[in-house]
Amino acid sequence: RWWTHPVTLLRHVTTNAITYWYLSESPLKSVVVIVLQIPLLVLAAAGMRRAVRMGPAARTLVLVVVVYWCTPAFVVGWLRYSIPAMPLLVLLAAAGGVSVFGAQQRRGQSTGAT
């Protein structure tokens, strides 16, 4: 059916790609998880940006997270399917934290030195 309705497929995959990070068994659990996931995902995005610039080994880490994310998006987007990607996501979030907070610290030192 998807080949006759590609827009429906795109909508389905997009919804699953988003709900992959937070959708749980109940609305309350989903809200709690999304509140916890937002900072992790923001820092991981910064870490992915940094990793892409670092070289092939770091890019491989990003690629593994993206594959873990995109594969279930075609079938189902539930939080439990994101569990295998979480350790890698935390590593990327740590790199993102170093990148973001290190840049802020450098800016603070440069303005304090003048």
C-alpha cells in the first residue's frame, strides 16, 4: 500500500522517528521520558556535530546511532526500541556537553581577560 501512497509512508516514518525517543506504555511515562530525553538529545546533537568533524571513528559512532534510530522508524516508534542506542547516545551527549560548555567557558575566559 505504501507504494501507492508515499505521503502516508513519509508521515508514518516521520511520526515513528519522533516517537522512537519517548513513546511509552502510558501518557504519563511518555511525558516523564520526554522531559528527561530532551536535554540528552540536544547534547547528543551537539556531540554528533562534533563527532562528524573528528574523523572516521567518531563518524562511525554517529552512523550506528542513526541506523538504530532509522531502522525501527519504518515499523514502530516506541521508546523500548531506542534502548540499544542509548549508551552510544550518552557518549555523544557527553561529547556535546564538552563542546557546548567548553565553548562557553572559553568565551568567559576571553571576555574576563580583556
